[in-house]
Amino acid sequence: MGVVLYFLRHGQTAYSLTGGYCGTSANDPGLTEAGLEMAQEFAQAYANFPWTAVYASPLRRAVETARPLCQQTGLEMRVRDGLREVMYGRWEGMRPVEVDQEYHDEYVAWLTDPAWYAPVGGERAVDIARRSSQVLDEIERTHSEGHILLVSHKATIRIMLSTLMGIDVGRYRDRMDMPVAAVSIVELAARGPLFHTIADRSHLGERLRSLPST
């Protein structure tokens, strides 16, 4: 087996509870108490796994999710800007209904094809695919084998997985869900990416799995 990638979405935040758009917002929210528990439960479940490296988005919620595993394993957290969430521009902090009311035409265009239409002042899916692919390229250059954890965000992970699957990145929202604290496993096999698991949350206890997971 060569390189196996584990894409972990960060734990619960206040924005994941409300469905508000939170990309690279200046307030950079951290995890809720439940989100911190999710990070701890992931670390406990995977602490004895033979990890090779941990990569994380620089945003606080991703760093807080990666930290417990790094503390238990002694691995360095390799922070990479390419793993951060979509930049939502003027929509940061707004809920979908508010965006629809204030930016209706732009919102409809973005919902129709986020690959080539961006939130006002934000990023397109092709932009996220380009910068996140640079991180994946770095991992392939640096590691010939091993288990690699990437802690990132809902849209960014779905775009990375769509790219690896050969799915149009403009359809990333239509092809897979990615609840908080879910892990997806992809082996970089000789004949291309081999998907083992998408959006698994079995490492969480029943109480945390039952919480809202937007």
C-alpha cells in the first residue's frame, strides 16, 4: 500500500449549527464544546494508528480539531493555506436566506455552477481545486507511503474528493455530503485514487452523532 489519505472535516462550530457561510471569516470561530469533544473522540479512536503526517488548514476550527491527535501521537501539525475553506467574500457570516434576499442573482448563479461563479468577492470552486491540489501534490512528492491526515472544511474536502474522483467540481454539493467530524479515506493506488470510505463518523459516540451536523 502506498499513500492513504484521511480527509477529516473539523468538528462542530456555531456556524455549522446555523448553516451560516463561514469561510475565512475574520472572526475565525473555534469549535463549540461539542466540537472539541468530537476532536477528542477522533483522536482517541485513531491514536494508535500508524500515522505518517498531519496536515491542517490554518483556520482555528481545523487546528483545534487536529490538535488532540497531534498531542497524542507527537506528530507535527503541518499547516497549509491550500486546505482552508472557501472564501465567501461579502457573504461571510450570512445565512443562505439572507444571501438570497440581498444578492439574489449572484446567489442563483453560484448555486447553478459554483465551479465558475464565486460568492461576491469570494472564490470559485476551480480556485479551491487548484490550491488544494497543490497540497495533494506536495504530499505525493514528500511521502511515498503511509497514512496521511488532512484536516479541512466542508466545501474544500468535497472539492478535493470530486477532483480525485473525476467529478465536475461544480457538482460537489450535489454528489456528496460532509457532516462535521466526518472522515473520508482515499488510497492513492497504482491505477488511480481508490475510495475506501466517504463521510464516516463511526469514531463518534452516539450522542455526538445525533447532534446537528451541517
